[in-house]
Amino acid sequence: MNEKPSPAVHELHQAVDLELAEVANSADPDGDDVPERELYEAELRSFHDAVVAEEKAEEEERNSES
């Protein structure tokens, strides 16, 4: 039985991807926000990696059950 990731994790992954895209497209043209933006983006990427790891763990668990 190969199901999709849990809805909560999948929705969280989508939300983080959207936020990362928003951050990438919302840079201050003068560069005044670089330190804050880079820190926030790094935190988002770290969180994204954790969400992806959870999705993979769920998938592996489902695959081991089948």
C-alpha cells in the first residue's frame, strides 16, 4: 500500500516551498534587507529539510509495511 505523505506534512512542505519562493522574490532592490532575509531564508531551508526528511521517513515506513 503506497500512500501519499500525511496531509499535514504534505501541506507543510507546500507552505514552506511557497514561503521560500516569496522570500527569493521579495528582495529589497537596495539590498538593505540582506542580513535579515538571508537568516530567515536559512532557517526556512533548514525547516524545509526537516519536513522533507519526515516525508521520506513516512514513505519508508509505508513501504516497509507493504
